[in-house]
Amino acid sequence: MTSTPAPLGPVDPTRIQEVLDGRWAHVRRDAREQLGEAKYAPVYGETGAEARERVTRLSRELAATGRVGLGFPREYGGQDDAGGSVTSIEMLAFGDLSLMVKAGVQWGLFGGAVQALGTKRQHDVYLRDIMSFDLPGCFAMTETGHGSDVQQLRTTCTYDPATQTFDLHTPHQAARKDYIGNAAKDGRMAVVFAQLITQGAGHGVHAFLVPIRDADGSPAAGVTIGDDGPKAGLNGVDNGRLSFDHVRVPRDMLLDRYGQVAEDGTYTSSIENETRRFFTMLGTLVRGRVSVGGSAGSATKLALEIAVRYGDTRRQFAAPGGDREIVINDYLVHQRKLLPALAKTYALHFAQEELVSTMHDVQGVEDVDEAAQRELESRAAGLKAANTWHATQTIQLAREACGGAGYLAENRLPALKADTDVFTTFEGDNTVLLQLVAKGLLTGYRDAFGSLDGWGRAQFVADQVRETVLERTAARGLIQRLVDAVPGRGEEVPFTDRGWQLAAFEDREKHTLDGAIKRLRKGAARKDITPFDIFNDVQDHVLATAQAHIDRIVLEGFVAGIERATDPAAKALLGKVCDLYALTTIEAHKGWFLEHGRLTPTRAKALTGSVNDLLKELRPHLRTLVDAFAIPAAWLNCAIVAEEPGRQEVMAAHDAELQAAGRGAETGTDDATATSLEVAPAQ
Ligand SMILES: Cc1cc2nc3c(=O)[nH]c(=O)nc-3n(C[C@H](O)[C@H](O)[C@H](O)COP(=O)(O)OP(=O)(O)OC[C@H]3O[C@@H](n4cnc5c(N)ncnc54)[C@H](O)[C@@H]3O)c2cc1C
């Protein structure tokens, strides 16, 4: 299928918006209409204490709207709508990101852990108070010494049958809980992750509900609470430290859905293997990771809307003989910045939407399918990494695209940068998440990797011929049809052939994966190298595989999303944006495609020309593409955008002045000095 050759006509942004809004359009609409007000937008220039106070107050107000209950069970006043709850967090991220994170901690992490890891007895006691924010809480997993490798946490929780309590203890400084949201000021209870020990045996990390403050706000007996202090951003969130000095925790405070301790201390679990049990527990908490990816997407959209709207009115330099200075969005290199970032934002939006839908369906049943759950976790990890890295890059790019104005707090971008920076780290460090994706891709080899000791190594080496099969996204049938319909693989296939694009992405993933497996197998065949070194020597290759995989599922998500468009003009525009995402991704990996003979040098050069042609075609639609995000004006909270009409008048008056003075654009090259003086950057 080639994209429409006819030039793009005008497109109604609301027709694109309806495609973007997708399955949870009603949640997005509700958020825009009911929450899209100034009080949920960020405030600049507050002290840390003021920011924390305001965000706590807003959290209470948000709870009172009843919207935070979407993901909780109906019997406690919720709506059993996991997809809706993630979408509502994503919408909240258009406003103050501290509020979004605080909400994520309270209702996603803390509430989510009680819901997923606890049982009815605990739900009955706590869920209503958690939803109403009467019980502010924390999710205390990370320790100063262990953030990524949480299976190695050092906090212990040892059962004592004589008192029928656990003894929760922080054995040393590195075992204290660190960076914990809601800990420094508001949290009254925490879900604390610790090594469970009973009858002298360890059973791995489990979660315990632990009161950390009394009703009057002072630390509970044996609990030491510290404050992480000023951070790079998210100043409205009270991150802190928790240490436990032999704190007594009643037996029924173990969140015991996956592991139970009887009165006499006997341990039982339906999952025998400790590692499997731990990862099953973590897997139930995937919602937090999915929310961070979606929220990063919202921040990216905001930044792009600001940059695009600024670029449509900002003028710098005049063309020789031209009668006005040029609008910066008309410069090719400016389009080179904004449009590929916008195209990737669209691509990630559709992939994220598909992920949320899958999460909702996979986790919404009584007996969760294990393979589907594993696939969900891998996709959540990959898209969290892709979305948050894209946010960090794009917000910086948008900041620069707004020049000096982009650096002012009143123009929102500095706070967006500071607040989203840590998204690449929390809910899983991105590099570590890519390794998780890669391990999932080594399907069929995973078990051998799991224990690459003598036996695993032998089996891995013996396993010579196994076809690499790519796991398909939801639009499996459509994608396969498009790939099968490619008219050959040669020079003659147009770059805009969707099947060719999909095949190129698949090819990169498959080849990179095959190469990584070959290298791992080679390492496994050697006797003089440890399992650690086998993996470590190939780590970069393995991560490149994960990256190629994510790029492919994102493209497939986009292709599937376009299918939902019913308006032909909207569909044609989305098709072009998809072309741009596909071609700029291939362009970014030109080196690989050339090295592996997938592109000839001539075709690689032609690719750049095709991208530039697309930029020209899409330029008139820049504004439409950001308007389609339908971000409420009150949430944009950006002076250069709010002043837009005024700014246009100022610019027009400025132009008129220049013309009256016989200077400016019509002065052409002769007056280049005057023009360049006018535009000389402020120091
Ligand atoms: C603002 C903020 C809020 C937070 N909120 C919470 C919360 O509410 N509750 C909670 O439990 N935690 C919270 N965290 C903790 C967060 O989840 C951890 O910081 C995160 O998981 C990373 O762990 P780490 O800091 O120990 O980094 P590390 O794991 O030490 O990572 C440091 C670097 O080492 C690299 N690295 C690590 N392992 C490998 C490897 N195997 N191969 C290659 N490279 C590797 C990483 O890529 C990274 O670049 C929060 C953190 C912050 C900053």
C-alpha cells in the first residue's frame, strides 16, 4: 500500500482528535471538561514547602471529585476500569506534573499495591480510605543500595510465632528506603517491600502494610523518616527516606495474595519458585510503568504544541527581496526539528493506546494468561523507555525551538524539562528496562539464559537451528498483508510503501536478534568464559535488539491506529505522518541499513530527499497536528502561547515600523547588517 499521492487537503483537527482519543475517549473528554482548569496547571516561583502544600490540597480535591477511583473495584466505589485509570493519569499530566506524580504514588503505586498484592480482608479495611486520600500512603520498594535490582533488597521482615508479628528491620544505612514519594510529609502508611523470613528460611521479597506516622503526623514507634530535600523538579512531591528499627508488624499486615504465613510460621504460596513468585508480584504492578509512559507522552505533546505555536508567529531574518521576515516554522531545519518529533509522538501515542488496551484486557480477567502477561510486561517496559527518552529529547528540542523565550519559567518548558527528567529513571531505569525487553525477545532461549551454568550452556549450544519468530502486535493480519504486498525489495519500491517500511523495520529487528543469538551461542560454546562475561560482552548488541523491537511495535501501533480513522482527509494526513516516522527512523539508522546492504548508497541519499519532501508537505499541517491533542488552554499555561494574538499585533506593528523606516525585509541583502543586528542574540 502506498500512501496517497494526491496533495493533502485541509484537515479538521477534531477528526484527528477522535482517532487519538481512542477507546477511552470518554475519560479524556471528562478530564478536559471537568479538570481542564487553571488550578491544576503548574505554578511558578513557589518555595518547596508551598508547592508541597498546594499539591497535597489538590490531591484531596481530586479525590473528592471521585475520578481517582476508576481503577479500583466497584464494590469499594471504584469502576474496575484499569485502562480508564491509566488514561486519566495521562490526562492529568497535561497539568501540574507534581500533582500527576503524587496521584500516581497514592492511587497507582500505594493503592495499586494494596489492591494487587493484598486480599479481600485488606481491601475491606483500606481501599476506601486510600481512594478518599484519608489514608495517604507510600510505595516503599527502592533502597539506597538497591534500585534496579530489587530482588536483592536488604530490609528484613522476620516472623515471630510467639507474638504473631513480623519484625521489620533496616540492617544498615544502604538498606533504608529512599526517594519514596509521600514519605517526607504526608504518608501515614507504607507498602514496604522486604525479605520475608519465617521458621529460619527466607522466601524472597514480599510486601507489608506498615503504619509510618501516627494520627498527629509524628513518626510511628521505631520508624525514622527523612526528607530527600530539594530535587531537580517535581517540587510538589515529598520524597523521603524510611528506616525501621525492629518495628512490630501484625501478621495480617502481610499483603498475602501470593504468599501466606500461618500462625505457627508455616509459609505457603501457590507459586513455588521464589524468583517466579517475585516477578509475578511485580508484574501485577505494571500499571504504574504504563502510566509513566503515557504521562511522558502528554508532556511531549505540550512541549510540541508550545514550540509549534511559537514557531508559527515568531519571525527571524528576511529572505533577500522578501517584504517580511520569515516565520521560523518555514525554515527547513526548524521543520527537521519539530516534525519528526511530532511524528514520533503520534507513533508512540498509538502504540501506548494499544498497550493500555492490552493491559486492560489481559489483567481484567480472573485467570490471567501467563504468556500474555509476560508479553504485556515486556511491552510496558519497552514503551516506558521509548516514551520517556523521547520526552526528554523533545522537551529540550522544544525549549531550543523557542529560543530565549523557551528558557523562561512562564513559558512552561523549563518546568516540563525538570519534572519529566526523572521519568527515564523511576518506575524502572530505561537501560535496565531495555534488558528486560531483550530477554523477552530471546524467546525459546530464555530458560537457558536463566541458568547459564553447565547444563544451560550445553543446551544453548546444542540448540542450533531455531527460527526467530517476531511477536506480532494487535494488527497482526493487517501488517502481514501489507508486508506480503510489497512489490519486491529492490530500488524501485517507493519509500512511502507501507509494506516496505514495515518489512525494513522487521528485517532490522530480526537480523539484530539473530546476530545477538549467534554471539551468545559462540560465547556459550567457550569453556574459558563465565556466564556473566558471555552476556556482558554482548550487552550493547542485545540492547540494540530491544531498540529495534520497540521501533517496530511502535510503527505497527501507528499503522493500526490509522485504520481507525474514518475521515479520509484525516486518514491521509495521518498516513503522511506515519511515513515521516518510518522514514526518519530508517534515516536515523542509515548506518545499519547501509552496513547490512539493505540500502544502497544512492537509495540512502534519496531517503533524505524523501524526508525533506514530506516535511514540505506536512508544514501547512503543523498547527492542525498539535491542535488535535486538544489540550485545554488553562493547562497550557504558557505566556508566549496565551499572548499569541497580542504577539501577532506586536510583530505586525514591528514590520510596519521597519517598512516605514525603509528597513527590514524589503531592504534585502544590502541591509543584511541591520537585520542581523536586530536579530543578534541577547547575551
Ligand atoms: C523523584 C524520584 C521518585 C521516586 N519514587 C519512588 C517511590 O515512590 N518508591 C520507590 O520504591 N522508588 C522510588 N524511586 C526510586 C527509583 O525507582 C529508582 O531510583 C530507580 O529504580 C533506579 O534505581 P537506582 O536509583 O538505584 O539506580 P541504579 O540501579 O543504581 O542505576 C544507576 C545507573 O546504572 C545503570 N545500571 C544499573 N544496572 C545495570 C545493568 N545491569 N546493566 C547496565 N547498566 C546498569 C543504570 O542504567 C543507571 O544508568 C524514585 C526515584 C526518584 C528519583
